[in-house]
Amino acid sequence: MMKQIDFVSSPEQEAARTSTTERKPKRRRRGSNGPREGHRRLTADIPADLHKRLKMQALMEECTVTDIIIEASRAWLASR
């Protein structure tokens, strides 16, 4: 197995990084890596221009793209 060479770290930093000291696991921020409770993650490929317009509108309305998509989805389903 070849050893990866890190050209940025000093030998002291490399030694500290590879030491056998136990590291504390990083804490995840709640909600940053998954949907909120009671929600489901949705992934969709949309045209780039539509995405840009959604982001711009969200900025102007001081809300999120998710808020706009939820509102639009509810309105669309209600019209059915």
C-alpha cells in the first residue's frame, strides 16, 4: 500500500494527525444532513433557469426555495 503524501502539512502536523490519540467525533448540526421530522427529502432535476428564478424569488420574499416549492405543490394539488 502506498502512503499518501501531503505536501501542505509540516512533519509535526503529520505526526499529530496520525497519532493514536482518540479524537472526539464531529457533531452534526440538526437538520443539515437530513429532512426535518415529519418531512421527506425530495430530489428533482429542474432547468437551470427555473432554479435561478426560484432562488431569486426566495431572496426577494425572504423565504426559502423549499417554502416556495411547498406552497406551489399545495396549490397545484388543491386545483386537482
